[in-house]
Amino acid sequence: MRLILLLACLLLAACATAPKPQVSTAPPIILISIDGARPDYLDRGATPVLSAMAAEGLRGSLRPSFPVKTFPNHYTLVTGLRPDRNGIVENNMEDPAIPGVTFKMSNRAAVGDRRWWDEAEPIWVAAEREGVKTATMFWPGSEAPVRGVRPSYWLPYEEAMPNEARVDRLLAWLDLPPAERPRLLTLYFHQVDKAGHDFGPDAPQVAGAMAEVDAAIGRLVAGLKARGLAANVIVVSDHGMAATPADRRIFLEDLMPLDAGRTLVMGAIMTLYPAPGREAEVERALLKPHPHMTCWRKGEIPPRLRYGRNPRVAPIVCLPEMTWTITTREWVAKAKPELGSHGWDPDAPEMAALFVAQGPAFRRGARLPTFDNVDVYPLLARLLGLRPQPGDGGPRLAESALVR
């Protein structure tokens, strides 16, 4: 009998502490990422839908966080913490607490391992804890049970899924009964970033990729209208893109023996681990002045970059001047050339990220100044009625963007 009473008490306690699902009639919030889209891409005549949204709502620029890479900045957007604090310090990284594993975008097991993501709480976790249902369509971090919580609806990343199918799945989630319908939804498009890498930011293929994504967003807008849903739609990107001329290459073997260290990342940024016993040799070679590159020990990176405290940051970080890249002759000989890249100084205009917002919560016809991308998370929290976690962003964007 005592055991039955104990079980009953535990059940009542669980019911009391579990978040009660919210049934809201408030407009859904849709966060869309166009990977690699610069703000000036809207001025190329290829985006009638996005341009109309910007004219009816808001348009501005986001300053990305360092390093200017895809996974770190996507996680920054939804956590309000810069990469050094959210734990996703690079697309490729290692962690002394997770030995033998290299995190990279192609390592599906690592991408789904919560240990890499648990240093921060993304907005969908905060929402789910408060009983607000969420749905993520291909957002970095959403494939892992971050801090033990998943979005109510999510899919593993599938690059081959057509844009139309991505939009239709999101609309299907909005067709669910009110008690099951998500309030916050995310959507991700990769085509613009790929075109920028393959052809360079000024190539017609980039305009073509923007037109393709714009059509998909048009499909979403039409679907929302057909359903009578006045959604608050926020379109962002993680970073911009710059050309990588073949005559602006820094060859690592000209600076140090290649066997003196191991690189995880090269290009618009380099992260390097000196070979055991050769630390002093590597530092002598890299930490001295170079014509088009600056290198630092992780603990000596300039404070304005807000990077280097996390144990996942490599011992040596090198940053080339804009449009210069770090590579090796062997890599150039065997790899497909990239005509565009990102990763440089986040203050560079070419690295700026897109911001467009339109919906009943947003001001109409406003042009915003440049904001740091850590300010997007507080904006999302305010739209959801959630108390934001302490972070690196502030209320500036929300106060400038929202109807008072």
C-alpha cells in the first residue's frame, strides 16, 4: 500500500512540474536562413518576394560572430551566445573532453551528439520547456537532444530535399490541430552558399540561387495566405561571401614544415595544432609578422573577436587579410577550387549577413542599421513571450524592429 501511495505522489509531482502545452492564437514565428546570403544580394533583381517583404517590413544587416562560419553563426543566432560561449567554435573542432572525435558537418554522429551543443540553450529548447511547440527544418543543433530536449518536430539534414518539399513540410506542420501546431518554426536553404563557394559572390549563378530560394519563400508566403495565417517571418543569413583570387594564397609550407603541425581548418581562417615537442618551432614560424596574415595563440586573440577562451579552440588561430586564403600546394593541386569563401574578419562588409522581417509584429517600411547577430535571439524570445537566457546580445534589435 505504501508503495502504491509513493508511486501516486511521484505521478502527481511529475504532472505538476511538466510544462503544460500552450494553445496559442498568436501568429506563428518563422525563422528562415539563407546560408551565405549578403544583404546586397537583394539589389540584384532576382528576389521579388524578398524585396517585397523588405519593402513592407524591415531590412537591415547582421554582423556575424567570429569565426564567420556556418555552424558557429547558426547556433549564435538561436542562442544569443557567441561561438566561444555557445561551444560551436568552428565547423571543424575537437574537444579534450570528447577524445578521438573530430566534430565536422559531415560527421553525422557528432552532429547528433548533444555533448557538442549542450554549452548553450537554443530558443526551441527554451520554448519547449515552457510548453510552446517548435519545429525545425534543418537548423544546426536541432538534430541533437540539446540539454535533453528536442523540438516537437524536426528532420535530419537532407541536402537533396527540394526547396518545395521543405516548404510543404513546414506548411504541413502549420496544418496540425491547434494543440499540436508549432508556434516557432525554422527553415534552411543552402543553395546560395554553395553557389558562392563554387562560382564567387558576383557570379550569375549566385543570382540564380537567390532566385530559386526566393521562389521557395514565395511558395511559403502563398501557403500562409491560403491558410489565413499572418505569420511573423524573419529571414537571416549566417554570413556573407567574398571572392578568393588565385593570386592571393598563403602557402603554409613556405612558413613552416608541414609535419610540424596539424591543421583542422584552412582558407579564410586557419586553426592549427602543433605537433608534440614542436610548439616553439611553430610559434616562431607563425606568430611573427606576415604580409597578409596574423596568427595568435588562442589566449592572445584580440578581445574584439571575443574568441579563444573555449577549450575547443585550437592552440594557434591565423586570420588572413580579406580575400587572402591559407592553403598548401598539395591541397590546391587535388581539390576543386573555391572561387568564394567566408571566415574573415566579421567587421568586413563582405562578411555581413542578410536580415529581413515582415509580419504584424514588425514595423513597416523601415531600414535598420547593422546589428550584431547575437541580438536575434532576444528578438525571438520577445516574440515568443519568453524570458531570454543571459547572453551576449541585447534588446536593441527588438526595440528597433517591433511595433511599439
